[in-house]
Amino acid sequence: MVSFFIKWLVNIIALFVVIHAIAGVSAANSNVVIVAALIIGLLNAFLRPVLIMLTLPFTIISLGFFTLIINAFMFYLASKFVAGFSVTGFWSAFWAALLFSVISFILNLVFAHDTGFKFNLSGNIVRPRKRYENVIDVEGTIVDQPNPSTGLEIDTKPGEAPRRNSGE
């Protein structure tokens, strides 16, 4: 839940910067910016992955450029959902979405809440691998068990190499 609020705050900051930097993007007041940042975040979380999958051939042919057009569409769509938030044309939406993406990416790197999960650039969760999961610690234990391959008993002491017990 904390991660959601941090990402929302990052979106709010990025949207404030975009409104002041791009001429065709405007908001009536700060409450509109807060709601618009929430709507942009929800659209990017739920609608954007569907659009990316549906337009995958265009994205591949354009070497990823079509993703920028999808981002501009998300920005334009948010302006239709939020009263008081307006985007005047395609190029305003395009540059606003590009600037919004860059600013939110940088701010998420700075303010990201470490939840144990990492996100790749497409927003998918990347679970960390468990390191040394299948490693057996033989340094700290003494093993006096038969070796399954030879049937002979093996004595191991910390710091020593394994040796066969002669049965004495």
C-alpha cells in the first residue's frame, strides 16, 4: 500500500512538471492534478498492457516507437476522464507522455520503496532469485553417514577434506 502512495506521489510531481513544461497541457487547479495523476496511473496499470498486447505487431515493426504513441493515447484519454485537465492535441499528448515517463522513471528510482520485488522497464514484476538455494554447507557440520555411491562411511570435520573411515 505504501508503494502505491509513493508511485502516486511520483506521478503527481511528474504531472506538475509536465503541466508547467508543455504548452498544450493544462489543469484547472492542484486537485485536478492529483485526480489526473491517479487516473493516468490506473490507465497505465490496467489499460496500457492490453493495448500493448493488441498492438504488438506494430510495436515490433516500429522497433518500439509505437509504445510512445500508446503512452500519448493514455495521456489523452486521461484528459477525457478528468474535468479540468486538458490536452490540446496529439503532439502535446506525445511530448507530455514522453516527459512524464522520463520524470516518473527518474523519481521512481530515487523514491522507490523496496518491497523485495523489482520492476523491469515494461512494469512487470521480476522476482529475485534465491542465491545459493541448492548449496550444502559442509564446513560447519560433521557427517558420519554412509556414502550412497560406495556404501563406505565418510568422516568429515570442519576444515578437513573428507576421508574414508576404515571401520576401526
